[in-house]
Amino acid sequence: MSTLRCDIYQALGDPARMTMVERLGDLGPMTTMKLVEGLGMTRQAATKHLVVLENVGLVTSTAKGREIIRSLRLEVLDEAAGWLSARAKAWDRKLDALQKFVEG
């Protein structure tokens, strides 16, 4: 996995960014203000978090008049989930082999 892909997990490690990703996943594209409603952060703070999510490819922005619509790129999230799933399967195989070895 490339460094950029590893950055996805770092970006998702922040609770505010994770909440933003969850909201976009649950509710679909929305304005920045709607996205951060109730999170207790300024527009400037929200934009900083969204830039991090955009830099790792999880979120895209589209100008619609004076508003910016934020969208989640599910294919990037799916790629990250696929990588984690593959790692989990590899560890399961190793643990199964160790169990068989220990149990004789």
C-alpha cells in the first residue's frame, strides 16, 4: 500500500473527520455548513479538516453557485477496507497455522 493510502487511516483517526465521513456516507453530498452542523467548529476549522480528507482522496468538492458541495468517494474507502480485509485474512491464516502447530 502506498504512503498516500496509509494517510487515509491517519485522516480517519481524527474524530471530527470520521464524523464528517460518516455523515457523507449516510446522508450523501451536502454543503460544508450542513456537514459540520452541530460539531461545534468554525467554517475555517471545518475547511482544514476537509482539506485533509480531500488530500487523501476521500472527499471531493464541487462549487454550486456560492456553495461548495462535499461528496464522499466510496471507492477510496472501499479500497482501504479491502486492504484491511486482506491483512486480516493473512493474519487469520498465520494464527490458524500457529494453533495447529501448538496443538500438535
